[in-house]
Amino acid sequence: MTARKAFATLSLAVVVAAAADIDGARSQGAPTLRFAVIGSGGQTEVPFAIQQAGLDKKYGINIEIIDFVAPGQQYNMFRSGAADIAGGNFIDLLRQRKGGNAIQAIHGFQGYNNVFVVKPNSSIKAFTDLKGRKVGTFGTTFLDWLIARAAGKKAYNVDLQTDASLVPGAPPLLNQFLARGEVDATLQFSSLTLAPIARNEQRMLIDLPALMKAAGFRSDLLYLQWMITEKWARANPEAVTKLPAMLHEAYAVLKRDDGLWPALAQRINVTDPAITAAYRDLERRVDNPPYSAELIKPTQELLDAIVAIAGEQGVGVTTVDPAAFLFP
């Protein structure tokens, strides 16, 4: 009895101590990082991997995932205080900072990968055939479109802004527009073209890296980065130093763990195993791009070419400001 009582007392003490440790950790107030992502566009991967691999616990940063639909909405979420981190391109980052939105890039998100697609039986066989056609776009002020203008003009003498009829829409709607014949072609998130292409509902005309290469531009420049609010960074200085490592490790988890991808594919309405594998391979190829100060100068050269065709007023910025980027 004495031994059993002593064991029970010891066990209870261990439980109480463990509970105290948990309560202590909670009382320390691990910072919460709210990820704003377009789930339907495949942007949930990194925060999902962080949670599934327990990286939030490892690095002491609580994770919340907030879904949104339209590209650009994340900047209003930043301004209103509804989000702390989101993906976005370098031009939007510079524009937002110029407009008083206090955000900074902290880590690479994805490299250039979006594509122009048409119907399989379309008479459009080359980029030049887009002249005079109805072309879908998720936004004429977004970097992808501006690059398509600059590269298309330089390589093929086609400026889609003036040489085509534009039809705007959120990425999930653009596939519907193409299917219904409301557009002849569309610029689309590459992840949202995998299933339609596999089902022979779409055909890739050209991807952005190939279009950039045809125009003589580098395609390994700054593109999409994870951006955080300066308010969150100031409030959580220790967490900011851990955040790049947590993001990098999340990408490593995504690269090695095939088991995460079926659930991620379902978020973009993909259930076919073959398409899921194609989605996984695509994301692994373009995720976690180079992110260093060395990229400022060549990215500035790309921005110069964009400004030359779209105009300073149309682009909104002319300088790739190093202060916009928190580099390792």
C-alpha cells in the first residue's frame, strides 16, 4: 500500500508538473502569426506544413490560417490588422510601402511559374495569336501581367494591354470563363491549370519563365515573397529572427513528405492521384526560390523594362528599395 501510494503520489506530481509547464508556456504568450492565403490557389502549403510537422511548437510561434479569394486582398488585411503575413510580389510590396502600408519581405515564397492557357482545339498556337483576342487576367496591375506586357512586346511585338481585349476575374473564375468561351485565353495560376490540362480541357500556350526567356529576361529574380507587417516584427523581435528558419524548414518538409500533398491538393479541388503528384512536383520545383540581396540589381533591370512599357504612373514605383527586404 505504501509503495502504491508513493507511486500514485509521484505520478500525480508528474502530471501536475507537466500541466504547470504547459500553463507556463501559455502564460509566456507565444506570439500568434496569422497567415493570409488564397487556399483555392494553393497557398496553404507552408502554414499547413508548419502545423502538421509541429514547427509552430518547435519555434514557439502560434499559427492561424486565414483564407481569402482575390489577389491583392491581403494588403487590405495588413492595413486593417487582420493578418500578419502573406505572400505577394515585389512590385506590390514596393507600392504598398510607398502608400504607407508598413510591410517587409522576409523570405522567398515561389519562383515564376504562372501560365497562359487556351482550349485544346483553339486556333491560338503562339503568343502572337493572342493579338485581337479576349484574354483573361487576375489583374492588369499585377507583376505577372506587367511582365507579360514587357516580355511579349520585346519578344513578339505584342502588348496584351493594347493589342487584346481584357477580361478580369479571380483565378478560380478564369477557368470557368475559358470553359464557357467567355475568353479565348487566360493568364492563370499554374496550380489551377494542372487538372484541366490533364482532363484535356486546357492546353498550355506558354509559361511566364519561357516568355521571359524569349525576351532575354532572367526568370530567377525576385518574384513572390512572404511579407510581414512591421508592427508584428516590432512586437515580436525574437520571433522575427526565427521566422525565416521556420519557413525554410516548412519547405523542406513539403519537399520530403509526400503524405501532405493529398490534403493540399483537395484544397484546389484535385483528388486524382496522378494530378496530385503533378501538383506536388510543380510546387516543389517552384517553391522556396532564391532570396538574397544579390537579386536587387537584376530585379531592378526587370523593373526598368516594365516601367518602359507601362509607364511610371501605371507601375507606381521605379526603384527596388533594399529597405523593403529583410535578408538573412
